[in-house]
Amino acid sequence: MTDAARSYRMRARADGLARTRERILAATRRRLLTMPYDDVRLADVAAEAGVSQQTLLNHFTSKEGLALAVAEALAPEIEALRGPVAPGDVAGFVRGLMRQYEALGDANVRLAGVAERIPALAPGMEFARGRHTALLEETFGGHLPADPRERRRALAALYAVTDVGTWKLLRRDLGHSRAETTTVLQSLIRAALATTLHP
């Protein structure tokens, strides 16, 4: 076999593996976004993706590994939903937050609950929390105290009022509309920012 033929076969194999991986991720994503984690069965994912369960495990090792891979694949989508926000723009930040939570919030809440009892999922939640904190810092850092301890407390307050759990409370538990929830979140962020400036 020539080097060119060998290279072609290797590329074709790599492309095939990538397509298989994408089919598995897509099938898992559909389930994780609409079903409780415990109801997602690897056999069903494999069947939808057109592969054996062993092939699925060869790619992702375990159900937890598959869930973390889906979370990683969702990161660019979340960034796109959030969109660019000018520093200090409360309304713009909340618009992006609401786009994300309306699309993915229910699944986020379910997975957060599962991560509390399945340690293998904890890294995914830690990454998400770290990214959310970074976005708060990027948007509102110029309005936060310079003192490290006070700044940390201010970020914690902003995190609490913008967490998916707060969205769930307003939208799902209390039954507020999207517009009402948007208004409440904007008010909570402004109040938190005002408190950091005038403790």
C-alpha cells in the first residue's frame, strides 16, 4: 500500500469515528435536554445513533463521561445564546441569560441535582459555575469593590440572583412570565450592584 493510500484510509477512518461520535452526542443531547438523567439509557442512545452499546462505551467510557461530553459540546451554544454584552449592561446581560435559561434551563436544573449525588458529574458543574462567575466579572467587574474580600462577596450576590435556580423559582415555581422574570432579574442585579457601591 502506498503512503498516499494509507493516509487516505487513516483520514477516512478518523472521519468515520468523528461522525459516529457526533451521532452519539446528538442522541444523548436530545435525551438529556428533555428527560431526567436517570431515565437516559445507554442502550437507547446507542440504538438511535445506530451503533452498539460497546461502541458507545469505546468512545465515552460511561454514561457520566457521555454526559460530560455533551456539556462540553454545549459550551459554544451557551456562549452564542448569551451573546456579547457591553460592560455594565444589566439589560443586555439579562437578555442573554434568559435566552440561555429558556432554551436549556430545565435540563440545567435537572443535571445540577444529579451532580450532587454522582461525583463524576461534578467537574462539569464546576466548569459551568466558573464560566458563569467569569461572565459576571467580565460584565460587572468595573462596578465591584477593589477589596478582594468585598469583591468576592459582591460576585456571590450577583451569582445568587442570576443562578439558574433563581430563574427556575421565578419561571417554574412562581409561574412568572418571561417578561416578568426578565424585569425581576434586572431589578435584583441592580440592587446587588447598588449594595456593593453603598454597603
